[in-house]
Amino acid sequence: MRLAVAVLLAALPAITVAAEPAAAPGFARLQLGAYTVVALSDGTFTMPAAQLLIEDRPGIVKTLLGRAGYGNTVPGAVNAFLIDTGDKRVLIDAGGGALLGSGLGQVPAQLRAAGYAPEQIDEIWLTHLHPDHVGGLVHDGQAVYPKAIVRTEDRELAFWLDKTANQPKVDDSVKGAFDGAAASLAPYRASGRVQTFKPGATLLPGMRAVDLAGHTAGHTAYRVTSRGQTLLVWGDTVHVGAVQFADPKVTIHFDSTPAQAEAARARIFAEAAKNGEWIAAAHIAFPGLGHVRRDGDAYAWQPLAP
Ligand SMILES: [Zn+2]
């Protein structure tokens, strides 16, 4: 419908349309074997991609942005994902809450719109502790999810809870993440509801952690399999799809260890393209669900058909 309206407007530029555009849906379901996956939009922001990306070849970022029709900025998306196994409801990442301005923080509302109350969330698995993934754990200092256990990889928690030792090591763009992580986890830690796991751990039957350290100290994807179908929830493997599928060597200032992040991306792109598994991506346009396929020497993103 939106496409039809756009085509109509293009054909008849002199006509003024007074009708309000319909609000875009902020949740989307995918059936994965016996499990229901719900993509939840936390909102969008303008990402200064040309400024944040670190290119491996001079000019490649502007070339690839231009090829996709962008200038120096791209529309940035933040998505979280609910896995409903029937027995357990696992939320993967929590969105930005109030940490990153009013454009984000919509995960709890989208969860309700999809038919779930925050009280029904049993576990929250964090891909990492950057603000756009943890801020939504709290509202005014209170836990948004009163019954959930929060799980994160042990190196990740240790890194962000030691601000004194580690803040000097990170890029200016993420120095604020230490306070954000501590504040977002505080009510859960106070009630003994934060648990850590080792890289590669199995967290529930058919659901295991995949070590993608590099973007952060314990950056983790989660691979979920039900009845032979697999979904990889890959966190921040990609920040700017228009650039990083075509050139996976492009990194971003947010990466703690860019060379390690690049290696992790190369590894997981190759695996995902080979397996043909579903991908759930935090920063690809909502719903952030699709597949990675090989495209010559590089890769391409094939989004879930609308
Ligand atoms: Zn992120």
C-alpha cells in the first residue's frame, strides 16, 4: 500500500494528500520449526555512517553508500527478537530504552502489541552490553522485566563492569557505555537475576551461544534450532548493511577490537551463507530478518519477503 501511494504521488506531484500515513508495524513474526520468533522494532535513528565506518580501501565507504542511494548518513535500525518456544519466552537484547534519545525505546510497547506482557519474559539474552542493547532493561531505574533472568557472556560482563580498567581502552564513541550497562543491569543484579555463561555454551535445548568476540570483549550471537530450522541472532555483526556485506573488511568505531570484529564477521558470513540459516540482525532495517548469500567475492543480504 505504501508503495502504491508513493507511485501515485510520483505520477501526480501537484496533488496534495491530506491523509496521515498509516503507522508502520513494529513487530513481525517468523515461524521457526515449533518456535515463534517475533522481531521487535526499538526504533530508528540517523546513523552518520561515513563518519563512523573505518574503511580498508580509500573511498570504498562513500562508493558503496552512493551505490545504495545514500550520502553520508543512513537510516539506522535497532531491533530486538523474542523467541517463544512454547515453554519459555526468551528476549534477545532489550533495545535502547531512554539511553539513546526518544527515537528508541519501543521494545516494551511492541512486545505488548505482539501480545506479550513484560512479566511473561523468562530470560533475556544479551548479545553485548552496548546501550542500544541494554538500555531497555530498565525504566526510571526499575526493571522492565520483573521475572526475567538476564544472561550475558562472562567476558562481556566483566569488561563493562570494570570501568576503571577498561574505559581508557575504548573509542570515545562508547566511553558512556560503562555507566549505561551498570545502570541497566543494576536492578537485576540487586535481585540476583544476572547470570553469565562461557563462550559457546548451550543455554536451552537447541539454543546455544556463538562466540563473536571482537565488536566487544564477549560479543555473542545465539543460534536457535527447532525441527531442523535454524536462526542465528547475530547482534552487531553488521552496522551498515549497504557497506559491510559488499566489503566485510569495513569496521566501525564502536568495535572494541576492529581486526577481531572483522575476522568474526568473515567467519559468520561464510557459515551463514553455507548453512542457509535465517539471520536476525540488530541493525538491519526492520524486521532485520533474512539470509546472507554469497555475491562474487563478497556477500549480499536477502531480506525476508514482506
Ligand atoms: Zn548495537
